[in-house]
Amino acid sequence: MVAFGVFVSILPLFYILLRTFQIGLDELVNSLFRVRTLELVYNSLALTFVVCLTAMTIGTAQAWLSFRSDLAFRRLFQVVAILPLAMPSYVLAYAWLSVSSEVNGFFGSWLVLSISTTPYVFLAVSAAFNRHSGAGEEVARTLGRSQLTVARTITWPAIRNAVFGSGLLVALYTLSDFGAVSLMRFDTFTRAIYNAYRASFDRNAAASLALVLVLLTIILIRIESRSGTLRTTKSSGQYRALQTKLGKWQVGAQVLLISWFVIGVLIPIMSIIYWTVIGQSQSNLGEISRALANTVSYGLAGGLAVAFVGLAVAILVVRYKSKYSVKVEETILITHALPGVVVALSFVFLVNQSVPSLYQTSALVLLAYLALFLPNAVAVLKVPISQVPTGIEEVSRTLGSSQIQTLRRVVIPAAAPGIISATAFVGLTVIKELPATLILRPTGIETLATRLWSATSVSAFSAAAPYALLLVLVAGIPALFVNREIRATQNRSNLVVKEADYSDSEVK
Amino acid sequence: MSEKVKLENVSKSFDGVSVLQNVSFTVADGSLLTILGASGGGKTTLLRLIAGFDSVDSGSITMNGREVSSEALSLPPEKRNVGFVPQDSALFPHLSVSKNIAYGLSHLKSEARAAKVSDLLELIGMGDHKDSLPDTLSGGQRQRVAIARALAPNPDVILLDEPFAALDAQLRSKLREDVRAILRAANATAILVTHDQEEALSIADQVAILREGTVAQIGSPRSIYSQPVDVSLAKFLGDAVVIPGVVASGKVSTQLGDLIPIVAQPEGTKGQVAIRPENLYLQPDPKGLAVVTGRQFFGHDALVEVKTAAGIVKARTSGPISPEVGMPVTVWVRGSVNFYPAG
């Protein structure tokens, strides 16, 4: 099981390396020139940079205002800040496109991806504020330091790692996003790879571009893994942190947060509802319900399959630590930010070369989900498994149960609530997945995501609306609850913050 | 009484660091052995070797006449028929009290199992809680359930790893008596490890003192307390006044007078005498050479500091009639003393 998971996980990377050797350096350089690679690099990096900057600024401001100031309606803003997580980036892109045709290209992509990624920064920085009691600030104030000096010397160091760590995550998310940029018609790597594949089934161009994108991603992951996770002392009990009085800035802060809410949540939701109502008379209920059924089936099958393999890996990694299990985890984590487009194309080409009968089957779609989401599943499943005390396993052994029986009778049942929410988390992530489903699904099978994508591509906004609405209702809103549950479990455990960060995100 | 558990020359090291060396002892059927030692002394390792969580490097462990661990062989825990009660009780969080107790009884038919569980619930006095989940129980209740769960499959020996350490002082002594009674009622053979002298002495049939990975002394609680084999054990097992002395005419001559050694020593032997504070008697005496310099009052008794020719010594006196600070006294030693020849 574990070996199978590892095998599937490394297939895409293996493919890319294989292609690179097959293509050869000369041809690689040629095909990169043919497809305006420099322009794509520039576009991708520019977009990544501005999205990072926006998300880091707004997310940190939201977190500081709602946890460390006397902002009115703080609790409400704490909830509002994570609402955009209910909308996959391509749903948000659809919503804004349907508001105005002016929103597109670089500007549109920047807007939509900033809205989508800001909650990750907000969550990471809020968590840092909560870990850090604020007692340090109070002591510093009594030692005669000004508010500004305290912010610079005490507060900022406490949240710095969270800000930059989540910033890198945002960068990975932006680089690998396919849905939003392609609907916004902004040429980044992911869109170009898809088009190269679509237009001509041009393997070399698509593969060369994928190679460059993967290199960029790996550089980011290297930086991410090197930025160590700061362990701060956990605040004990109900400590009320020092709250900065906003005074005359109160109004300004309210305006800022409310406008962000209007742009990020209110307008998109209103637009989706508006178009749903407008198009009500023409909507094809049979088509919609078929797409819904397919989506739910993929979600269930994908969620169960990925969680099942993930559970095996998580148990191995947490309970049977060895050189071998550490390697297994590292191998799986390497793939944690491979863009969905790249994974999907690797599977198309690999399968066509080796087992053509798998091409365009649901089985292949599930394999791709496994490659895409196994790292997330393992990260989320490790927490409940590691929370089962080893003492109860030992007791179970003395009471006559073997290792395997102990897993079945004690470890898995005791971790069941966490395992169930992890499975739900993976299932919902699968439902929201776009590029792999789009590329690999059997002909004629449509899901909510693919329907939304194709209707929006031809500006059929009212036809697309019910799919957007259903995606928010079926996947987005449940995901908010499941993620909250998972975060709560992680806060109870002593696992490092970094895992909490990316289990929350669906970087693909 | 027959031997239930027997350890012979058991040694264990981790990463080249020796934790246990040549540990040997036996536990008689139906008796309770406490293993007393400072933390880091190898107590828990010893218990884990007996339970089968780790295997011995050399030596052997025999249970009920069957060898369970040696250099060549190590039965897994599930094949050893031992009961285990860890410090934090480690109840299965997803199972009710009665299902926790029934966990090790899956080989029984359901009626037999239910009967056994209800017997044990009665034994630990928790019949009212049979359907409760562990997180609704108090620390003491959890520990009782953990003991019942360990007793359920009739193990050859039940192993308790600091079972009272996580409880507050008052609850601890109450539970200690209860556990002793439960183990006796079940006629169970048990090994309990602890770092608490009072606990080790008060409930054991036999006490083994583990020091730096070896058994320093083993015996009844009374003999361990009154005749420690060396000065450092005397100090470890409670307060002790240690003063130098030399044997002259069959007695040990010290600055607190001529004392009678428990074991006769040759003339002229030099060494140290260890006296328990309760064996010092303070007689109020205006001409006394010693003077009271401090007093810790505990209610039922008091620990009085006295400045004597031998330095400051501590004496335990009855609380209500203990002498005041500043009072001159004469110090007497009651009974025979332990004398440890130097070198």
C-alpha cells in the first residue's frame, strides 16, 4: 500500500525527467524558444510577486487588527477573513468575470488569486499571534519602550516566520494555479502548458514548459523547507493579550476590512446568485444533476482512496519511524506542490506509452488524485495518529492483541474522529480539483468544475452560474467547517506549525 | 509459596549506555514486590523488559516456569500473559469502562466475559460507571479501571509503573490502600515501580532497591528500613544522622555516646554510624551539652534540630511535647545502631 502510494507519487516527476532526457538539450532549448518561455517566466513571476505582496499585507493586517487591536466587531471579522476559502479560485474568477468584462488578464488574475490566498496568511499569522501570549509586549512596555519599538522588537519577530512561511505558500499556490489564470486569459506557465497540450498534443513543448515550472516550484519548496519553523512558548491559559487602541484609525480599519469583504466575498456571491436566478428558466436540470452526481462520486471515491493510502503512510511514518519511513515521507512530500496540470499531463503521456487502456478512465483520474493529494492527506492524518498515546498500544499488547490487531482495535478507532475529518477534507479537495479532472476524465463525464470551466470559457455566465453555486454549497462551505475542525485538532497537538499551514491549503 | 517471576542476571543497555547490570530477583506467587529507585535508575526499563516491550541483552526472565526472554528468545508482549498499568492509566479513549475491562477477554464467550467484567467492576467499586467513557472519570477512577483491565485475563504478573504518581497526595494514599486490597483480593502477583520511599515501604511484601542499574538490596520493608546495607542507602530511605565512630570493647564509641552495633565488629574498626531521627531521644536537661536550634512542626510529630558535639543532628519527637528552640537537652540513642566499617 505504502509502496503503491510512493510509486504513484513519483510517477509525474519520473516522467518529466524521462522526457527531458528523451528530448535532449538542443531540442529542449528550441522548444522553449518557440513558446515564448521568457514571457511566461516574466508573467508567472510578476503575478506571483504581486499576489504574495498583497496577500501578506492584507492577511497580516487582518490578523493584527482582529487579534491585537480594539477593533469593533473583532470576532465577526475573524470569521469573515476566512470565508474566501469557500470559493475555489476558478469559481471566484468566474464570479468576477461575470460582474465585468473589464476584470481579466493580469489584473483579474491578481485580484482573484489575492482574494483566494489571503486567508492562508491570515490563518498562519493569527496562529502565531495566539501562540505568542503578548506578555512580552507588556513587559517591554513596562521597561519603557514605545509602542512602535515594541512592535518592531517583540511583535514582528514573533510573527515573522508565519508571514514569510505563508507567503511562500501563496507563491506556490499562485505558480500552480490553473483555473483562475486560464479563465482570466492570462498566459502563465500552467495555461501555456495546457494550451500547448490542447492545441497540438505537442508533447515536447508541454513537457519542456512543465520542466521549467517544476524547477521554479522546487526552488520555492527548497526555500520553504529551509525557513525553519519558529517554536514560541505557548501562552498558558486564557491570557488577554495587550490590545492596541485604534482611536482615530478605527474608522479607517473598518473601511479597509469591509471593502475587502465586499470585493472578496459579497460581490462574487451576489453575482453567482444573480446569474443563477437570471438563467433559471434555461438551466438544464438533468445536466446539472448528472454533473453533481459525478462530482460527488469522484469526491467519495477519491477521498476514500487517497485517505486509505494516506492512512497507511501516516501510520508507517508516525508509528514505525525508521530510515525507510523517513525516506517514504520525504519522497511523498517532494511532490506536494507539483501543479495539477503537470501531474495530469504526465499521466496522459505515461499511460499512453505503457497502458493505453487506462487512458480516459475514471481509474486514471483516481490515480492522479492520489499523486496530487497524498502529501496533504498524510500531513492531515499524521496528527490524529500521533495523538493516540503509545501507552495504550503497549497495554493492548499485554492484553493479548498483536501489532496488527492493536492497530485495528485501538489505534484506528481512537483516532477515528480525526481520520473521518481528514477523509472529508481530501474528498472536498477532490471535488474542487479542476485541471486533472479536466484533462483525464473519460469522454462524456462532466463534473461541476468542468462544466463551470467550459461554460465560463465561452462567457456563458448564466449557464455556468448553477455550477458555481453548487460548488460553493457542496464543497466550499463544508470545507470551511472541516478545516476548522482539523485546525482545532492540530492546535491541540504539538506538531510543528508548518504542517498545519499546508494541510490547510490545496496548493495545486 | 512458589516463584511466579524470576529474573536471572538481566542486563540491558541502550546505544552502548548500560542501564541494567545483572539484575536478579524472584517474586513469590500472590506477593507484591516494589522496585524503589531514583528516576533514571532503570526502573521503567526493568518493567518494560518484563512486559516484553524491549528484550534483554543477556540473562533471562522466567514466568510461571516458562522462559519468556533471554539472549536468544523474546516473546512478544501479547504472548507473555502479563498485566500492565502505566502511570497515566492509558485507558482506551473510545471504549466505555466495561469495554476497556473486557478488552483482553476476547477469547471468552460473551456470558463468561460479562460475568468476569461485572465481578471486576464490583471489586474496584465502580459498578455505577460501567458505561462511562474514560474522559469523564477522575484520575483515581481511571487508575482503578486500568488495574481491573490488567487483572481481567488473569495474568501471571501485573506490572505497575508509578501508578500513583499523577495523583495528588491525599488521593494517592487512599488509592494505595485500595490497590493493595484489590490485588490481595484477586490473589495477584505484582511488581510495582516507584521513586517514593513511603509508597514502596507501605504496600510491599518485598522491596528491591535499584541503584545505578543494579539491585542494591532486597528484603522485607522492615529490614530494608532498619538495616540498610550501606550509608548511602540509609540516607536514601529516609532521614538519617550519620556520625563517625570506632569500635571499643564491643561498642561503637561516638560523640553521641557508646552505641551497640547490630552486627558485632572487631576491636578498633573505624567507620560510620547511621541513626534514624526517631531513634534519638531528647531529654530536657539544664546541664545538657546540646541545644535545640530549630524545629519543623508537622502536627503529629516534629523534626528538631539539635547542635551537639557531633554537629547538627535531627531528631524526631512527638509533636505536642517537642522541646522549644534554645532549650538545652541531652541526646540519647535508643536501641542498636547500624555500623558501616570504612573502606
